[in-house]
Amino acid sequence: MSVVPGSIVCDRVRAQISLRLDGELSQLESRMLESHLARCAECSMYDTRVGAVTAELRAAPLESLEHPIVIRRPRRQVSLARVQIGVAAALAVAVLGAISQIGAPGTEPALVSPDRYATYTQLTREVEQIIADGRAFSQRRGDALPL
Ligand SMILES: [Zn+2]
């Protein structure tokens, strides 16, 4: 006696009927399918009807179209803003990396170009602001920031 409800088994069998019509059922699966069809009148009727419809469709002549159907694939576009954010982030990382090589740990080194950023902390703050602005811009646009 089976513990699986009949409807679940019948659903699976009907999916297998479709697979068999496409030649995608193994020999064992075909035997199991035939065994179920011999016991289940509803699935057997389903098999007969689906088989008849499939045979009719496959026997029907192919229709030719008056105009060919052309499906164009959209080109992937990279927005300029996204590229600019990526470049700004890469520059920020490069500058921070270069500065971290110059300064000793625990000290506040003076920068080579003190006209704009007097200290490492000011430059770090500026870089963090650039990255935050880029993230805010990406979130407004719905893009993911490539960081
Ligand atoms: Zn059944």
C-alpha cells in the first residue's frame, strides 16, 4: 500500500507522460509509468488525449510567416556616471595606499601637496566623502556601486 497520496503520484506520472512524448524518459521510468497507467484510469485517459493532441500537432504542416521575426538583443550600456564613480574610488584607494606608505604609524604626516590637504586626516575625510557621495549617487540611480 502506498503512503503517497494518489494526486501527487498522478501529477508526477503526467509530467512523465510529457517527457516520454519528447523521448526523455529512461527505460525504468517508462516501465514505472506503464505500471501506473495500467492501474489508473484517469492517467491512462490523460495519456491517450495528450498523445493524440501531440501527434496531431506534429503531423500538422509548418506555416511560413509573411515577415520574419527578428529579436534584437539590447546592447549593454555602461553609464558615464558609473565609470566616473569607479575611477574616483580607484584614485581614492591609490592615494590612500601611497600616503599610508609614506607616514609612520601613529604620526600625522604632512602631505607632499599641503596647499589642498594639510594632513592625512583631512585627505582621508575627503576621500571618505567622495566614496559616500558615490554611494548616495548610485543608490538614487538604483545601481550597485562597484566597490
Ligand atoms: Zn494516476
